[in-house]
Amino acid sequence: MTRVAAIDCGTNSIRLLVADADPATGELTDLDRRMHIVRLGQGVDRTGRLAPEALERTFAACREYAEVIKEHGAERIRFVATSASRDAENRDEFVRGVVDILGVEPEVISGDQEAEFSFIGATKELTGRDDLAKPYLVVDIGGGSTEFVVGDDRVTAARSVDIGCVRMTERHLVHEGTVSDPPTLGQVTAIRADVEAALDLAEETVPLTGTATLVGLAGTVTTVAAIALDLAEYDPAAIHHSRVTFEQVQDITGRLLTSTHAERTAIPAMHPGRVDVITSGALILLEVMKRTGAREVVVSEHDILDGIACKLAEDIER
């Protein structure tokens, strides 16, 4: 067994997984899994730069993670950065800060690499299940981008497009620094138009229809699942591999579209950092399900973070 630490730094959240990994099978035994919503991508779609306060929130989380990694004695660390840091003019400032704190340089990976890691993390446990047919279409709805990956035992097609819950919220729902609450019909229409255009782009590379099982990842999807399950608090074990029907997603999205900030905050399983962006995220999920024709989405708590850890263990073994 090899002890590894994987960090996934996205547009909205930064997450850590410390695990013992079996290089031969890829099986992971979690030792510590945690998340902070730092909104690194705050304003990037508008300014093209990482905001100083967003960088400081991210660095504070990195300092905490450095202590956790040291306590567990991880042999190797891999830090992967995704959409927000790909888009930012001042990403060198971000890189320097991470190196100073963690001693490793963040890999600003491509959308295709992000898709591959997500697929590995999401599907490793699904192989061999009789109730879930292949091929899988894995959809990872992030803060700044969404990845679409098709495959059975390996990736056969992947595409990353620039729609995400933070990007869509900041682009269409923020007026004079305040999120519209609830959004207007015009704002919702604008989000849907962006999502439709992005799905057209994705479909140039990835077949969005004809796949057998839709697998959904990341905070938007898991939060929608938590609402569908009517959980009294966020429970990863209950959410992992749950199934949410198209009708449930449609109903939940409709409720979110007419809700106020206070009403979303009162949802028991809602993370405070998702209150302002969950409506845009749910809209993306709904439009994806419409385009694919999927009657349900299989929800996975395992995603890019697990894929990073698996690949890190394999690299050490080689």
C-alpha cells in the first residue's frame, strides 16, 4: 500500500483526499477526506484574474491541508488545479503560493485530463455491477467548467466546456454585486442558451445520446441528490450511488428557480457556499438530462479526487 495525498482545486472548492492506495488494483482506503468552498474563481469570468481575497481563502485551506498531510505521513502529494486557474492571467501568483505552502507545484491540467481523472474516480466501483449497463456517460459539473466523458472500461471520448455553476451565476445572475433572488425569466433563458450552446460543442466530440448509464459528479449533483433524498443533513454515504430521476431533477430545479436566498439556506443538506450557485448548477444538470434523454442520474461521491489518487499510486509503482 502507498499513502498518497490528492488535492483538487476547482473554481468553487478545494478538496483533499489522503488515502492508502493499492497500486495493483487501484483500491483506495480513505484516511482523510475534506473540502472547503473558497470560490477561487470569484470574478475570473469577468476580469480574467484571480482576486486577492480568493487567493487568500485558497492559501488558508492549503495551510490546513499541509498540516493534515504531515500528520498522516503521505509519501507523495499531487495538486491538480482546474478551470479557474486555467483561465487566470495571474495564475503564476497562485502557483507560487501553493509551492511555498505545500512544496509541490500545482498542475494546471487540461479539460481532457480533468475528464480522464473524473472518469477513473467515478467508474472504478461501478465495473461489474449488473444493474448499470455500459457505456457510461460521466458528467462532472464544476464551478467553471463541465466535463463530459464516455467510456466503458476506459475513456473513449471526452470534452470540457466552459459552463459551471459559478460561471453561469456570475455571468447571468449577478447585478451590481448581488445575486438575483429569485432569477428573472430572462436570466434563466440566458443560462439555458449558454448551456445549449455548450452542449452543442460537447456533442461534436462526445456522443450525448445512446449511452446506457448517466453518472453525475461534484457538488451540484450531490446537493440535488441530497434534496431528492430529503436528508436531514449532508450524508455522503447515503448520496453515493443513489439514483435521482429526471422528474426529481426537474421538480427540484423548478423549486430552486422560485426560491429566495433564505429558503435555499434553510435546506438542511445545503452547504453555505453553494446557496448562491446551486440554481445555475441544477439548471445545467436538467438541461444535460434533457439533451441525453436520461431518465435518471447515478450520483457518485467519488470523482476527480479519487482519480488523481489512483493515478498517483500507479505512477509511484512504475
